Amino acid sequence: MENEGRPAPRWSRAQLLAFRFAFVYLILYYLPFPFGAFPYTGRVAQKYESLWHQLVPWVGRHVLHLSYEILTSTNCSGDTTYEYVRVLCFFGLALAASLVWSMLDRSSSNYQRMHAWLRLYVRLSVGAAMLMYAGAKIFLQHFPPPNLYKLLEPLGNYSQMSLLWTLMGASRGYTLFVGCLQMLAGILLFLPRLTTLGALVGIAVFSNIFALNLGYDLPIKIYSLHILLVCLFLVLPDAPRLVRFFLLNQEVASLSENGLFHLRRLNTAALVAQLALGGVLACTYLVHAYDYEKRHFSPASRPPFFGIWNVEEFLLGGKVLPPLETDGTRWQRVVFQFPTEIGIQSMNGSWMGYWLRADMAGKTLAMGKPNDSNGEFEFVFADPDSRSLTLEGTDGRNEIRVKLRRLDEKQFALLARGFHWIDEDAALVQDEEGVCDRVRQTGGPLPAR
């Protein structure tokens, strides 16, 4: 596996320094992997992260003199001040370590074997990340179809991030395509001889992802940039050969892979371990993502009255309230999207969320505002069908009777049309800006407000 017959090349000082910096930085960035990726290893990963939870805020206070405290807890953002300062810490430590390393080691002419080990670690780290993202896209953990609330949200109220999430979720085919490409890149990175091919696929995929993160302000810019940079790092040794072959139309010789060990048996064992690791991670991420989809998006996960329900008649205290657009009391719509939550939109467009408890056997429905015992509603219903529902009950002060009719979601243009190979020009409409669309033909009117 290793080319023992040829003399080892001598690296320049710049190459030696660059490798020392990259070695320390990449190890720091991708630790604690593989801890945390397997069962019973999360405790070690938490211990490692807790060290940075102490160091990063200290750097923010005493080195950077930030005017605010760095929060270590995150919800879903990977671009917090904590992450930027931590990357700065990695950079500073890698720079200092590479300088000290250069002073202590003046005799080494190259780090070929260490380079092989570094490539192993980062390609497995990035390969695992790609497999995780792939499983999330294949099984709706990322970019699920637009939910009922998204269908009712005016386009102008969308953030850039929400718009991208809805855009991707609206096209199951494209999401599957991206997920399969990420799965392909991840699998290839677990095969040493196909590392360059996997990195090239990763560059193509994550160039697009990083551009989307920048253009739509998704809070995973740091992480996606690092995956892209690692893919470039993995391609770098073969870059001159790729240029000669594809751009200069020159013949290139085959290149022997530097082995991790001197003994062939150990290299074979390492290869088997990599393949086993990739297989285990791929199966684990796919199973977890499938379980997530089954729990959140299967028909069994839906509430009994799933759908958007327009309010046809609303009686409060025995009095019919007319559908005035300025009225904040009369209901306009009721949305059953989640099993334990219900959303109610008033005529003035405002939304209120309530907890929901439905008893289908007893034909009762209770709901209320979180942490407010005075805002509870108790309703009964009798023999509802798939399109109509009548609720009768009280809010504790007044009797309420609500007649509901379910909206057909297919009247939304976003859901009305599937894929077509043939698109006749007569089916399209060109607006004042020269943009072609078919919304007026197939979408129909939006639900009345």
C-alpha cells in the first residue's frame, strides 16, 4: 500500500509549517469525534465540550473584552458568538503550536505518515457528518413539507431562512437528490482509494450549501465552510494531477496511497475498520432519521381533526358575530397540525396558540393558553365528518358555538401541481416583470381572509 521503493519527497518550509498548523487546527475543530457518535461515548464528548464552555467565555471577557457575556447554550444556531470565539481559539492555539513545533522539530523533511493519519481522521469526521445530513434529508428530518401554518403565512412575512426551508421542503425530489449526493460523498470518504472522488462530490454539494447558507442567512455558515475546506484539503494532494489530466490533457501516472502502518496486515485491518465504521454510521443515521419521520410525519402522528378549518359561523353568548376583518374576538380559522397543539386565527389576522386535549371516545375537546388556567375552553362535538365540524362549549364565561368547514389544501398553488415533463406555453402566465408562472391557472383563489 505504501510506496517503499521511492525516496520520500522533501517538503518546503512553507509546506511543513502549513501542515503543522492544519494538523493542530483540524484536530481541535473536529474533536471530540468519534466520541458522541456512538452509544455510551456521549459522556466523554460532554467532558470535552465543558472545557470549551469554560475557556471561550473567559477569552471573551479577558482577551477580547466583549461588552456582553458569551452564552454557551445554543438552540439551533451554529453561528453564535461562542462558535466564532471558539474558532478564534482554535486558530490561535494552532498558530502557537505550529510555531513551537517548528522550533522543536528542525530535522523532519516531511510528515507523510502523519499526513495519512490526519487525512484519515478528517475524512472520517466529515464523512460521518455527510452521512448524518444525508439521512436527515432522505427521511424528512431536514426540509419537511410545508406545514399548514406555512401555507397560510403571507410570503412577505417569511424570513430568508424560513423561505429556503419551505422552498426545499416543497420539492421532495430535489431534497432526495441532495440527500443522495451527500450519502454518496459520505460513503466514498470511508473508502481510502476513493477519497479524492468523495471530496470532489463533497465540494460540489457543499459549495451549493455554503452559498445557500450565505444567501439565505442560515446559521450554519461556520460548519458548512469547514466541511467545504476539508474537502479541498483532501483533494489538495491530487490537485496537480487533476489539473494535468483534465486541463492540460497530459498523461498522469498512478499514485500509491501512503499507508497508516508499515505492516500490510495492519493496513488491511484499518481498512476493514473504516468500512465497518462507515456502515454502522450510515445505518444508524438512516434508522434514526426514519424513526423521526415515522414519529412526526406518518398519518398516525396526525391529530384527529388534522387540517385547516374555516369558521363558517361563530356564536358567542348566543349572538352571531359577523366576519368583520377588524374583529379580534371572532375566529377566522382553526388549524389542527400537531397532536397536542391547536392554532386559532382571529378575523384581524392575529394568531393564538393553545394546548389541545382531544377525547375521541367521549367526543370532547379541551384547549387553553399555556400557564393560564382562566383561558381554558371545553367543547363537545357530535358525529363530525371529514369536511365539517361543529364545536359547542364554553370559555368559562360565555357559551360558544363554532361551525367549521375543512379547507382542501390542494387549492394552494404550492400543493396543487405535481411534476410534468410537458408544459404547454398556454398554461403559463407572464407577469409585468416577465416572470412566467402557472399560479392563476392551477392555484385558484387563496382561502378567504
